[in-house]
Amino acid sequence: MFKDQPIGATSELIELVSGDAVFDSTLHRFPVTSTANPALISYSCTATASTNYRVDVFINNERFTSKEHTGPVSNVFVFLPTLSVGDYVEMRLAPSGDGGAVTVGVFADWYADALGVTLLAATALTSAMTTAGIVTISAQMPEQKIGDFIGSLVRAFNLVIVPVGNGKYDIEPLDDWYAEGSTREVSEYVDTEEVNINKPSLYRRINFKYNETGAILGEQYRLQNDIGYGDLKADFSFDGEEFEVEVGFDNMLFERLTDTYVNGVGLTEINVGQCVTRELEPYIGQPIIFYAAGNLRIQLSNHWSYTDMNGDANEKQDMWLASNVNNVTAFPVTIPNFIDRVIADGGTVESTDCLNAIVPPETVTKTLNFGTEVDPYLLQGFATGLYNTYWKDYITDLYSTSRRVFMYKAQLPLGVMLALKINDKLTIGERNYIINQMKLNLSTGEAQMELLNDV
């Protein structure tokens, strides 16, 4: 479990039984009939003092409320909403947050009024219930609204969202979207005698940044360098505003593990990201996006393993390598064979030898860093970050010394106005323009166009 996270284990149906006819002792639920409608549940649990568990109340198979407890509890009240005939109420039990099993006995009273006066049914476990201790991983993830998540993707990758139907959208990078536009000759409709030309407003600072992570390596990097890992910032002498692109993700600074006992090689093929604070406490920040950079087959004699709740080590050779770069495809050569060949040739084995044997760095074509950062796995920097890939053309055109803003008036035919798309380029005279904004009057054909010269 992570710090401050709710218990995320899967809850199991509490098999309550009762001699009262209004309670379904076969399905272990309280069905709402024309003569029975529970308004209040009162329950008590027997458990050891150190046991942590959660009691869920479900209505029509959807969780209505949850209460977390430690040890035995008595007369816990749950007030129910207004129910309809055909609805049903169940109680379920979930284990402790560490994923271990939990044994709890439950006794419940079902009342027809919120004052706890009219008892409909008294139910109890025939024996204490032991859960399986299954943890739901999704319940341990940071919470973020779908709109905020998509908005962060749009800002990070400089995307354009275009509605194409009822609830359907095309999402693509800005450069690709402009490339799909048409070039339209509109010189005959434009008043070229009356035009205003101005320099564009420039920003005094451009700042691309991720969320300020509290994970130990990322925070230490930020404190030492006064900028987050993967962030990018530039200051100018202009008096303009700031252009800030901030995405609601943590950018994990991964760490490549070392092992001095693996055939004398310091570096392993294992990449990890530590979600702990500098105080070594569990950390949950914003969502983390990463590349699954290939299924890296570990060939070393020292494999990796994880320890389960029983303390048993489960040895593995395969892993999905989570990374900030999109490719670390292995050469078709195993590490032991490579080492044997080097030694047979009279050479010595260096960690960089093994690195070059495993990973061809030229296969990296994209990274999730805005700027050029040294990748902790490949131990070298890559200039194929988010800025160079998705933002560079936009920013360099904006700051181009030849970039100007043109204000034109035009009288456009209705067919031209209806055919225009915002990613079209307009040809006026011998120059192409990008549409910055445009006001159209479909009744009169008048158009006020704010255009940027295509540089």
C-alpha cells in the first residue's frame, strides 16, 4: 500500500444468514419488496486488535459506501438512500492494505427507519470470514480527471483536437494537422491596398515543465539544478508575457541498477523508478507516462526476483523496461557469450562494453523529456525530446525575424467560406499565409483576417 491511499483490495461478499423471511439467506442480500425497505444498517465485527479491514455496502452491485476499521467494532451505522422495489443491498469485506488475508466475524441489523427502531432482519456469519488478500492495483493509482489527463497529453505533444462526429475526435500533432490543410488562392477577394502589418508579441520566457515531483531522485535533481529533470526553460530580453507549458504528469527519473558481482560488470539491465520521498516514505504524485521500451530478455546468471507476501522469492528473467526513451532494442547477442568472446581475444570487460553490446543507442527516436537529458539507462543524451519533435517548428517560427502579423479585409464567396479550414494556407499575391484567426459574415461575405506569413 502507498501512504494515504485507501485500502484497495477486492472486497468479497459477506455470507450473512438469517432466520427472518425478509432476508435472502441464499444470495446473502436484503431484497427490497413492497413490505420491506431498509433505511439503516447497524453492524458489529469481531477481529484481532491488529487487523485492518474495510466493510463495503453495495446497492444493486455498486458500492454505496465504505468504512475502514482496525480490530473489533460495535454498532457501526450506515444510513441508506431511498430504495425502490427490486433493489437489493449487500455487505462485503476487504482485507488490510498490505494485501494480507483478514479474518472477521460480522453481525448486522437491518432497520426500516433511520431511528433504528423497526427491525427488519438480524443477520450474522455462521463462522468468521477469511478473505483472499487480493489487492486491486488500479485503486493504488493517483486520481486524475480524464479531461485533465488528455489536456496534459495535448500540451506535452502539442496536439490538435478536431471533432469529427458525435463524441468522436481526431487528435494529432500540430505539424501533421497543418500538413493536411490545403493551399487556397484568394488574392482576387482580398483588399491588398489596405493592410496592417505588425510584429508578433514575443514572450520573455518560455517554460516547458512537468509536475514538481516529490520522488527522491527527481526532487534531488531539481534542488541541485534549479530545474526539473526533463524540463526546459529559456529567458529573453523582451517585455512580453510568459509562455508556459505545464503538464500534469510526474517525469520519473529512473535508475539503472548496478551489481559488482555479475561477472565483474557494474551495470545490470534492470531499470527502476523509486516512488519514495527523500525521507524514504511512500510517494504518490501525478500520473507517470513512460515508454515500454521493449521486452528485455535478461541473460545474466544473476536474475531478478520479487518477494511475495509469504516471503518467497519469485525469480524472473523477463521484464518490460519502463523508460523515458522509446527504444532499447537488444543486439542479438547474449552477455555471457559476449564476455567469453572478449576474454578469448585477450581483452578485459568494461561496463561500457556490455552497454554497447546490449543497446544500440541510435535506435532511440523519441524521448519524453522536453530538453536533452542524459538517459540513466543508456548513459547518454538524446536530442529527440518533446520540444525538438513537437514544439520546435512552432517556437522558431514565432521568434523568426521575418515573422509578421497581417490584417486583411476580404469579400469571400460563400463557397470559399464554407470550404475553408483553419489549417489551410491562403495565398495572397506571391506570399502564403497561415490563418491565426478569422471573422466571417456568412450573410454578407465580409471577412476580417489575421494572418501570419509562412516562414
